[in-house]
Amino acid sequence: MSQAKKKPPIMKSKSKEEVNKKALIWIGSVFVVVVIVIAVLLIIDK
């Protein structure tokens, strides 16, 4: 009987990279939103 080949742990590292990518995108988008909100408040304040 042939045993099913085990997949190498490449999939785990790929999923970790994907999670890190998503986290970076979230952090970046939140930072951009905060900067836009501060800019709008400064413009309204004048």
C-alpha cells in the first residue's frame, strides 16, 4: 500500500506570511485613516 505523501511545512510558512501581510495592510490603512481624519479636523478648525 502506498502511503499518502505528507506535504512539506511550506504551507504553514505561507499562511504566516499571508497573516503578516494582512496585518500590515490593516495597520497601514488605519494609519492612513487617522492621518486623513487629523487633516480634515485641522482644515475644519481654521
